[in-house]
Amino acid sequence: MVCTTQGCINDNEPTGPSLSVGEALPEFSVEMNDGSRISTSDLLGKVGVIVFFNTDCRDCREELPVINRLWEHFKDDPAIMIVAIAREESASQIEEYWEENGLSMPWSAQENRNVYSLFAPSVIPRIYISSPAGIVTATFDDTNMPTFSILIDAVNEAL
């Protein structure tokens, strides 16, 4: 993985379409660091915030504290679910990064691109906001990383 001013890339990044606003969330299921499982069906009836990251990515490192702040803001709100999913990263790497940087939101380690590839072929970080019906209402990537207030607005618009 190589990090540039435009974001993090892998020399062999696949190309193709990414999930867009107006499309339904794909079927996925991930195990979180606390042992719980979260799947597409768990997001239905809630606003979903799905974040793909890798802690070696500079843009991800800049955005993860923003996402953590969003998680802290909404963690007790049953109408909002935030899911942070790694792309090609082990649990031990993530755990170490979380501890070093004081992050508290739950995460799912994924050592491959199986879940990520359901959403996009390349580029991290990526953030998808979905409506309670499971329809994508907003997307963000390394070209338009949102501030905390932009994320709050996107979540409120999805309600």
C-alpha cells in the first residue's frame, strides 16, 4: 500500500463502479472486535454509517477521529448504527492503532477485500450513509472527506 497526497492506493487497485447514492446496501456480515456480528439486516430500520479504512492510510488516520467522534455522539441512539470495517488489516494492527490513538468505536478486522469489494473496487477511506430502508443516501471518499458537521447533517438527512 502506498499513501500519497491523494490518498492510499495499492499498486494493483482494481477498477470499476462503486456503490452510489440511491442504490441498496449489498448483503454483508462482519464480526466486530467485541465478538458481535453486524449484517445488512441489522442496519435496516436504522440510519447506517459504514466506514472502510486501513490504519496505514494517511487519509484514514485523519478521518478516523472524526468517525470516532460521530460514534461517541450517536452510540446511545438506537436509530443510528456506525460500522467501521477494515480493508486488508489484521485485528492486532487495528487494536494497537486504536490504543495508541484513544479511539473507542467498535471495528471489524478484515484481512482481505471480500466485504469491501461489495461496496467499491478501490480507494479508502470510504464512508456510506444509508437510510432505514437500506438505501445509500450519501457517500464520501478520499476526494471529499467530511467534517463532523457534514456527517451529522448527512445522518440527519437520512432519517
